Amino acid sequence: MDNNRILKTIELYKGALTALAISPGGQYFVVGSKTGQAFVYEFSTLKLIDSPKLHSSKINALEFSANENVFVSASNDGSIAVYDIGAKSIVKGMSMPSKIMSLTMSPDRKVLAAGDDIGNIYLIPTNDYTAYTSYKNQSNWVSGICFSPDNVFIASVDWDFAFGLYSVQQKKSIQKMQIPTDRALNSIAWSKDNVYIAITCSDGKIYIYDAQDLSFL
């Protein structure tokens, strides 16, 4: 950012773009579309290098693995795809019980967490992307999900205006609270210094909480 100005606007695709992720080393970025197609770009040149069709429906979320060349996509079609940019192929596909709306990687990139449209969160080991465990942490569409930077908690928000906190070590939900709004919650982020939790909302506001005691700031 330079004096809060937009530095450049890039038209990547004529249709609706629905998700975006940047690789850990900054070599690539990938965007998802409403049609289930992904578009992979080289970050330094903005050159389109691949455009795989990964799903039969809208891509809701994208995340890169620890590998610069491998990213994960999730869709309304109830599937998760693991795609290798170098090989230009899907290296793993998972059929999930419901629509997957959100994705996040643990800080060590060893666990993928996925939220669905009925309040479930799935924890998927990234060593093979096969088995998963799940828990019910929300009552509606899990629109945002993130790990705490110390990998102790998973935080999530849903379209019923609720925030949920899950203990990774205890393997159980430990906190649930309503956000003071009557509009859908869209995303959540935990600051890398473990100080703040920020939640975006369809009312145009960002709600910021103290990450230690969850007090509203």
C-alpha cells in the first residue's frame, strides 16, 4: 500500500471471481470462478500459466499448502481438490458430505480445516488428504475460519451472526458468542502477533476483539 491508493487494477476474467489465494513464497496466485474453473498466475509477471477446471460448480475457497506448487480448492459441488501446478493435474480429490464454504491451513500447514454450509468443520491431514475428523461448531453456513497463530485454537463465524472457538488440543468447542449485528458474517482473521481477532460483516463493519479474553474493542 502507498498512501492508501490502489496501485493497479487487473482484469483477469470476464465472469465472477469468487476466491483468491497467494502461494507461501509469493511465486503464484490463483483465483477461483463461479463456473468451477481456477486461474493460476505467475505473481511477478501476472502471466496466466494454467486454467484448470476443478469443480462442476462455484469455487468458494482456495488455500496453498506448504508446497509452493500445490493448492487446495473447495466448491459448492461438495468436493475438495488438491492441484499440482507443476504437474498440471489434480493429485487428490475428496468428496465431502456437504458444500464446503471456507478453508484455512494450520500455521505449520499440516492440517486443512474446512467449513461447510450446515455448521460443520472438517480437519484434514495434509500429508495425504484422505481421512478427516469433524465437529459441529456453528448452526449455519461457516463463512469464515482461521487458526490461531500458535495453533491452539480454530475460530469460525457463520451466517447466524455467531463466533465459535474450538480447542485443537482438547478437541472440543469451548466458546460460542453472538456478534452484535443482524447481518451475515463473512470472514475472520487472527493477527499473527496473537493480539486481535477481526471479523468482517455484511453491514460494512469490521468487528475487532481481543484475542486473549475475547472482549470487544
